[in-house]
Amino acid sequence: MRAGEYFLSAFDTFRAQPIRTVLTLVSIAIGIVAIVAAGGAATALEQALTTEITASGAYSLVIQKQPSIITSGEQWRRYMRRRPISYGQASEYKRRIEGSGALVSLFSAAPSQTVRAGTEHTDPDVTLVGSDEAFFPMRNYQLAAGRPLVGEDIFYARMVAVIGNDVRQDLFPADTDPVGKEIQVQNQRFTIVGVLARKGGIFGQSQDNMVIIPIPVFVRAYAEEWNYSVSIFVRARNQAHLEHVFDESIGILRSIRNVRPGEENDFEIEELASIANQLGTFLRFVGLFGAFCGGIALVAAGVGIMNIMLISVRERTREIGVRKAVGATVRSILVQFLVEAIVLCQIGALGGIVLGMLFALLLSHLAGIELTIPIGWVVASIGLCTLVGVGFGAYPALKAARLNPIEALRYE
Amino acid sequence: MSTPPLIVLEGITKHYRMGSEIVEALRGVDLTIRRGEYVAIMGPSGSGKSTLMNIIGCLDTPTSGRYMLEGTDVSSLGDAALAAIRNRKIGFVFQTFNLLPRATALKNVELPLIYAGAPPQERRQRAIAALESVGLGDRLRHKPPELSGGQRQRVAIARALVTGPSIILADEPTGNLDSKTGMEIMALFHRIWQEGNTIVLVTHEEDIARHAHRIIRIRDGRVESDMPNPTPIVGAPLLV
Ligand SMILES: Nc1ncnc2c1ncn2[C@@H]1O[C@H](COP(=O)(O)OP(=O)(O)OP(=O)(O)O)[C@@H](O)[C@H]1O
Ligand SMILES: [Mg+2]
């Protein structure tokens, strides 16, 4: 029997049992949707994260009181006991490290602020950031209007602010230019000098809903209300320089913060790339978990397929007898039923992949990131479905192939 | 140069195990059938006719004895070889037709050619020719449920003929048909025999058996008598 005949025969069978076929396809597709959607979303998030971080974070370090990723309450309590990094310490560090040619930006943030302008006000969810002129180029922040903070703003501690797009929309009509207008955060008045370009997306939302003021103003005006700690963003020229800056930073900070020899650092210094890696690992784990759930759904679908095929073999006993009488071998019957199972699984997989991609597209659209087709997941899905088809089709197919032709022909 | 007989059975037995009991369906059958013969096998129910046919048709293997088909011993062949013999050398016609109910007449007749590995174009042509030769050239697209009993049996006969087998085996081919339709089918068998085919036919009915040129009677798994029929009836002309 020619190979193509098995496929034609499979489609004849599907046509003869449309409802059964569709139900089987749906059960397979559901498993695959879960796998592809989870995989696609995780892959997209990971890529967005990587581009985000590499865009602004190549050869960069972050120095903070605590690590960026905290995985347990116990850790959190330990890091919270550390002394905050004061603006004075951070400034001293900046002065000393800049000699080595690194770019440094200091920043501190206060979440959940309400921003007012005249009678308008935002929800209490705006992040107030105190930072410096280096903040903008180092983060790759673009302006839609006005100017960023400049050195004089910091040096003279001017009461100026750059606002994010969401803040601007909340406070000002679309046709007015907010530059030059005044906003108020907790009794402090600031003159708007610039508006950030809209970023959107999960990583951009923080940028859109943010007000940036000079860090000395932040520290002077708000330091007493929050137990603030200054974070330091450092960018080196290349990998070798990064390693040099890394080591030097540790020395400088230990001396500034009076860490005695033999004692542990009381600050965290991390490469941005390694933070990205950790987040990536986490996302992959999330993706794998989704895939695992999809896998379980697939196994359930596989059991369903086996059940349906067993019924089908019983119903088609006579057909099998006829086929054997006119020249079918044990092998050709086996292959025929296996091909049916595999083709069914793969069509289900294709449907699931299309649906899963639509889901992933929807998710990534909501998250405002670009979807890339998770080829690896797609290939894995098709492979997995083939396995499911072979695995769960094998027993019914063997049963069909081993039927005694005489009994099969007599079967009522 | 003499070609070996088409079929030589020597001491064929077939035992079935039914729980602790052993049913001896065939108890030593010796039989020779030559090319071009038209043989009827008769006997009471349960005498072993179908069992014998299934062994001749390589659907079943004997418990003991030797079966030579066209000079080759097939008693010990494996599944693939037996399947190939069924495909190329045997044409089965059953009492219950045994057509694929969802496939058209054409597809049903093409089935053996699919297993023979014939290319689609050739397959179609040969199947159409076979259906035309049994008078069903205008029923190619009909499915079995849309055909009468006689027409279904003719599709089955076309399917048996389509690979050009060495022998046609028909187990009570008229058993499910009324007598008029039965006679039409017998006329068709007569013509097929005239065209040079070898036919072995199982039947209960003397009227049917008298179409054959040799009548073998079986009782309790043994050949009771094996006699030529000097006055075979020629079936009513086929009404196409
Ligand atoms: N698969 C089987 N298992 C057990 N016994 C069987 C089996 N097939 C046939 N037999 C027995 O073998 C004997 C011969 O059966 P077979 O079908 O050859 O008879 P038959 O001559 O064709 O009868 P009928 O005219 O009713 O078709 C019977 O006694 C039957 O019960
Ligand atoms: Mg019988």
C-alpha cells in the first residue's frame, strides 16, 4: 500500500464521523492552546525584557540597599534592616567613581503619590522619582515636549519636574502645552519643564505614570517622610571596564559606609544583565508551568483518543476483516489506524497552535509588547502531539491489526 | 511441460479449541482442483465447508496437512506472504457481501488494488472495467446501502475479479438473495468461468450446485463424495 493511501483513508474515516472527529480535535487543541499561549507569552515577555534591559542596560550596574529580586520574606526582613544609602553617600560614591570614566545616575522613588494641578488631580498611584540629568540618557527616556532635567536643575535644586504621559493626560486637556504649568505633590510646587514620550506596555507603564524631580529636592522635601534609600545606576564602557568598575565600586562603598574588613557588604551591587537573566529564568519557569498544564490536558486528550479509537475499532471490525480478505497485512492495518490517530492529533495541534497564537497575540497586545512566534514551542507541540497520537493510538491500532480476519468478517 | 494443479490439499485438518473441548472442523481433506474448474462444495450445516474455503483462501491456516497453491506450499507462510496471496491470487465472494458501507462501488472495487500498490489512475480504470463487466457501469458512485442485494453481490464479484486472481472463492454467494436474483448471479459466475476463471462455490442448494461441473460433498469434516456433474445448467442469461 502506498503511503499517501493511508492519509486518504484517514480523511475518509474523519468524513464518515465528523462529530467524533471534531470533538477529538477540540480536546487536542485545548492542550496545545495552553502550551503555545503560555510559551508564546513567556517568550514574548522574556524578549521584551531582554530588549528593554539591553537597550539601557548594557554594561550596567545597579547598586541598592537590597537586591532587585527578593524571593522570601526572610530575605526581605534581612535586607530591610540594612542602613539606607543616603544621598550624601551616593553623591560621594558618584564623585569618586566618575574618575574611572563610568556614567552614574542617582535616583530614589516614592510610590503612590497624588499629583495635583489646579482643580485636577491624578489617582494616588503616581511614582515620584528624584533623580539627576544622567537619568534620561541612561534610561533611554525620550521627551515628547520640553526638556529633560539638566545639571543646573540638580545643582541649584530647582523646583522643576518632568512628567509622564499618563500624568499629563490626567491633569491637562489634550490641546494645552503643560510645559511651564505648575503641579503640586504633597505641598511642594513644581514647574513642568518636560513631558516624557509615551511608552506603554508592562515595562513602560511605570514611565508613563511618573513625575521626575531633581534628587536634592526629593531628598530635602520628602526624605523625612519615607525611609528613603538612594539607588545608583552605573554604566561602564565595555565588559572589562564593567568588571573594573564593579570591583572599585565595592571598595568605595565599603569605605563610605564604614564596612569593617571581614564584614559582609551592606549593599547590593548587581549587573543588570544578570537581573535580566534571573527574570528570564523566572518567566521561562512560568512558561514551562503553563506548558506542563497543557501537557496534562494533552494526556487527557490522548486517553480520549484511545477511547474513541477503541470504539472505532469495534465498529469497524468488519471493515478490517474485509481489508484483510482483499490483501491487507497486519502491518498495513496497524499503520492505517496509527496514521488516523497521528493525523488527527496533528490537525488538532495545528488548530491549537493557531488559537494559542491568537491568545498569545491578545496577551502581548494587552501587555503592549511585540509577539514573536515561539517556533520552539510550535515544533514541540507538533512533536508532542505526534507522540500522543502514537502513544495512545498504538493499543487500539494493534488491537485492530491483530483481529482474526474470519471472526472479523463474521462480526455483527 | 506440465504446470502443477492450481490447488492440492493433502490431509488438511483444522481443530478449534472451545474451552476444554476440541472441535474437529476438518478431519483430513485431500483435494485437487485444476485451473479452469468450476467446483461446488456441498454439505450439511457445520460440516466444515466454510472452514475449508477459508483455508483455500489463505484467510486461515490448517492445523495439519499440506496446502500447495500453484506449486508453492502455503501452509507455513507468514502474514505478509499470505496477505499478498489473498490480494493477488484469491478473489472472495461472501454470502453477506462484505462491502465497505460508506465507500462507493468504485472505491470498494479499488480496495484490493490499493493493497496491490497500483497507481490511482490505473486502479480507477481497472475498477471501472470490472464494474462494467458485471453490468454496474452506471452505478460507480453508488454506495452499498443505495444498491439492491443483487447489485451489491455484483460489486463484490467485481472486487473479487479486479486483481485478476487465480481462483474465485464464493461462500454461499446466493444465500442472501431471492431465487431470481440468485440465478442472475449464477449466470454471471457462468460467464466468469467461461472467460477462463476457476471457481469454487459453497452452497446448500442443489439448484445452485448443479451449475458447477464438479460437486464435492462434505460431511463431518471429511470429503464424502467428489463427482463430476456431466450436465451443468447454464444460468439464465445475464440481464444487464
Ligand atoms: N472459530 C471457531 N471456533 C470454534 N469452532 C468453530 C469455529 N469456526 C467453525 N467452528 C466449528 O467448525 C465446524 C465447521 O464450521 P464451518 O463454518 O466450516 O461449517 P459450514 O459447513 O460452513 O456450515 P454452514 O453451512 O452452517 O455455513 C462447526 O462445528 C463450527 O461450530
Ligand atoms: Mg459456512
